[in-house]
Amino acid sequence: MQTLDPPQQSRVRSLFMTALRAQDLPGVEDRARLLVGERLDRLAGGGPFDVVAEIAVPLSVAVVADLLGVEPPPYGEFAAVSDAIMRSMDGGLDPALVEPGRVARQQLSDLVDSWFEASARPGLLARVRQATAPGSDALTRLYVKNTARVMFQGGYSTMAASVGNAVHTLLTHPGTLGRMRDRALLATGVDELVRFDGPVQGTTRTAVRSCRIGGVDIAPEQKVVPLFAAANRDPAAFVRADELVLDRTPNRHLGYGWGPHSCIGTTVAQAGLRALVAALNDHPAQLAAAGEGVRRRTVTMRAFDTLPTALLL
């Protein structure tokens, strides 16, 4: 779905969207909330810990695996594969990142192939496997497998980055977490957290015809780099654009992209963030910063390498 445009894209996108709507998303959210709660129980009162390694990575792997209906890969192992893929998106700036990214993509492809060859548990992947039946054409099977691969990697990496960014925002905006006990503010607030400090900073598109953007003439085949992060702070589109407004509505941010290439897992990402915030509010310990976070030196994705925190009893 990343490389196809409508109408060629429609068949594969429709297949995945139909399968997604058939999933028990409230169940996925409930299980994610329990997972975060269990990890908070183990971490509470035990001194500083890293939100990325202890919360963001396991939560994101578990949610995406639960949605697809597959056995979650080892957290640390998959995090390393995903990190290599994420960093390779900046390969145009640092060519040394390209080869590690290619190797990691092959490892991910092998993992996805194993899911298609084995009996899948109930989940999204079981619904789309029918498209890879012997009667399906080879191109459709290829697109379906690649979409599953991108969905797992993209869903994991953006959710893990979102969790780190969201926790940092909650830590630097005192009182915000408590306000999100209100179910209405929780519903709108998770979207605002993504608008305020989203994971994906931009993307690349190729012009298919001559056009003019912001007074600049764009020729066919030229590359255009839209910056989501800039758009999400555009004062022409958002009142008080640089402020965190939990009840912002409508909130037409680009944190999940837009149009036919928007993230198909948006509802799942929102469920994961709701589960995180709800679990933090349910827990008796208070979340507190325990040092300066370290951002990853990446351009395409905005994420933390480490974010030290503590749960104070």
C-alpha cells in the first residue's frame, strides 16, 4: 500500500481495512492496559527505569502482535531489527545506514513469511491469509505479505516512538495526566499528544503532474518532502498551535498521514495510547522524571533512545 496509488492500491487496502474492522479492538486495548499495569507493578518503587525499554517497546510489540494474531517476537531482538530499519530511512543523509537496514528488512520478511506458513491464531492476519491462497495471483500475494510486514514494523515503530513522546509530554506538562482521567479528555487527548509531538516528521512524495506549492513550481517526477511536524504546528490550521489542548476538536493533524497512504492502524495506535494513559492513571504510584531523556539522532522519525523515569510510591 505504500508503493501503489488508487485504483491499483484499492484491492489490498480494502482487504486490510475490512480485516481490521472485524477485530476486537476494545479487547486489544484492554489487554494492552493490563500489560502496562503489570509492568508498572514490577517497576514501582524500584528506582529509575527507562520508559522506552520497559514500557514503549513491550507495549508496542504486544499490541501489534495481538492485532495481527501472531506470537510476539522477543522484545529486545525485534527492537534492534526495527531500529535498523528506522535509521535506514535516513540513508540519503548517511549511506552507511542503508546496508544494516536492508539486512533488518530481510529478517523482518523472514519473520512474516513464517507467519504465513504457520497456522495463524485468530486475528487480522488470519483474515487476510485467504488472499495468499493457491488461487491468488503472485503479485497479490506479494503485496499482501509486504503490507503485513510494513504494518508490523510501521505499527510497532510509530507506536513505540509515540509512547516515549507522550510520556515526555505528560512529564513536562504537570497535571495533564490527571486531567485525562476524564473519558472525554482521554478520547481527544491521545490525538492531541500525537499532534503536539508526533513520531513521523515527514515523508516523500513524487509529483505525477506539474503543480505549484507555496509559490514553487513542481515538475512531474520531482520529489516533494511534506513535513508533518511543521503542518501539525501550523497556526493557520490550529488555534494555539504550540500549546497542548486536550479537548482540541476537530483535530485534523497529520500524525498518521492523510489520504490513501495514511496509516491503516490509526485506531490501533490510538487504543495503545489510551491504554497507556489509563494504566498510568489507574496505578497508585506517581510517574516522575528521573533524568534527561536522550533523543535518537534521526530525521524521519522523532523518538527517544532513552527516557529515564521513576514510579514514586
